[in-house]
Amino acid sequence: MYYCINVNYITTNVRLPKEEYEDLKKIAFSQNKSLASLIREATREYKNKSLNNRKARKVVNFEFIKRTR
């Protein structure tokens, strides 16, 4: 289980379709996590994946520029 110590949290509201909410609650329960913890984990993974993809694109773009000179 993932625990955050000394983290400043911000409360936000997200509207989900009822079926999606219920599915996420089931997943959280099956993993012995809270829904909030599951959502924090998913958003953290999405953010890291997005940042890594952005870094990869920058490297590709840089390599392209380097080869054309």
C-alpha cells in the first residue's frame, strides 16, 4: 500500500458515470485500497507516463534537428 507522509493534499471533485464509479470502487476493494488512493495512484502513473512520452518526443525532435545540420 502507498502512504504519503507530509504531503499537502488539495481536495477536488470529479464527476464520473455511475457504472465507472462502481467499477472503480470494486477494484479499490479488491486491492484493499480506498477509492481516493486508487485514483491518486492512477493519476500519478498517467502523469509519469505523459512526462516520459514528452521527454521521448523531445529527444526524437532533437535528434532530427541534429541530423539535418
